[in-house]
Amino acid sequence: MPNWAIHLLVPLLALMIVGRKEDYKYFLLLLPSAVLPDIDTFAIEHRALLHNIFIPLALVLLGISLKKMRTIFFIIAFYFASHVILDIFGGGVVLFYPFYNEMAFIDASLKVTKTNELLWTFDYGFTAYDDAWRLAEGYIFDSAGTGSLALIFVAGMWAERTRLLEWWNK
């Protein structure tokens, strides 16, 4: 299960690489929506209720229909979709909830054995949506994620120190 720092940093970096510079402010302002799907941790249907394909699709459709807010809805849809994709690789999600109640998963790993052989494993498919996932047993925050985000925040502040000082001295 990817921690929340990964859910924030991976899509943010992807958007910063492929996005337009004038949209950077939206990338940061809307960043909390990258962890919004985990609100279903507190519901009965964790990894199903908000971890499905229909939420990002609905956001894209809203973006298409509301031309003035298109960029905002597309960015939120990207953040939701990236969360779902990362969780597919981290145990699975109920991708077609509420229509199909099995977890879609992808397990891809590269390991080194004790005899120094590379072992590539790749498995995908659907598996039972059991109570361990349904009841959301696991971390919401962890120490490594908190430290990672704090480091990124301090680095960002350091990079923007000149603009911050100008703003502070106004």
C-alpha cells in the first residue's frame, strides 16, 4: 500500500513534467485531492467507494461540460486516477464498484535471489474483496511519509525564499 507521501509526490511530479507552467498554481492548490480517495478508509467500503474508475470519469465529464473550470476538474481527475492506479499496484482496488465487487490488482516486482539471480514476477487479475480491505486495516499516516513530505516542503520553501521574502517585506 503506497503511503500518502507517494500519493502526493508521484502525480505532482508527473503534472509538473507534462503540465503547462501557468497551471502550476492549480497543481499545488489541488494537491490534497490526490489523497482524497482515502476518505473511504472511514467508510465500510475501503478501496471501493472512492477507489474506482467512475469518480475520475465523472470528473472528466464535468470538466468537459464546464469549460471555465475544465483545467481544475481535469487536474482533480488526474489526482484521483493516479491514486487508484498506485493502489492497484499496492494490493488492489474494486475498480468497477458498485457493479463488480472484486479487487483488480497488478503485482509486478523485480527481486534478487540469494544466488544473485534476477527474478521478475508479474501477476494481474481480480481477487476477492475480503474483510481485511473492506475494514481498512492499515496505516493512514506513517513516519517515512511524514518525513518525506516535510523534506519536500522545506526544499520548496528554500527554492521560493526570494519570492517569499519579497512578499513578506511588502
